Amino acid sequence: MREIKNARIRNTMLGWEDHGIFTCMIDLDYDGEGQGFGGYALDKFNGERNEKSARHGTAYGLQFIMEICRVVGVEKWEDLKGKYVRADAEHVKVHRIGHITADKWFDPAELYTKATDAD
């Protein structure tokens, strides 16, 4: 069941995961319970398998990072830690995150649809 919950950003990661994919993860704390938001590929494959140099950045990836900062209300990625957000989530997935008080949301699926329509 999807519900909107308040959360504190406990930690963040921005970089390459163990398969060489550039991604981000935001660790959300729901007053003792945790859940991650992110894990989306912010780059594209463009060459040899599992090589960081074989991947290149995308407009989608940059916009993804910018939208998170905009919605949370920070100037720098490093300032996300400790901020409060709303999470539209179910047990298996956080679908979108929102500003803690304003009606501003970031939905990765919506961004992806816009990005692929622009291609």
C-alpha cells in the first residue's frame, strides 16, 4: 500500500556502484525504519562492459540530481544529509520524494518519460 511518510535523509551516495553504473542513493529514516530512494542509472552504456570509461553521462542523470536538490531545497548535494522530506512509498519502493512542507515533488518515472520523449 502506497503512503506518504515524513523522513529524514540519513545519508547519501553519489558515484559508481559495483557494476560500474553511475547512480545515487538517498537513505531515508522514518523514525527508526529505513528505506532507500535512488539506484537509477544516471549514465548510459557506451562501450566495453563493466568499465567506468565505457559509460557516459546523460541529461537525464544531471536533471535527476538537480531535481532532488531543488525539491529538498539545497544548493549542494552535500547539504542533503539531515534534511527532512516526504516520501511517497510502499514497502518495496519509494516512488517519489517531496519537499517537507511545500507542494514540490520529484518523480523519477515522470522525468524519464519527459527525457525519452525529448530524444
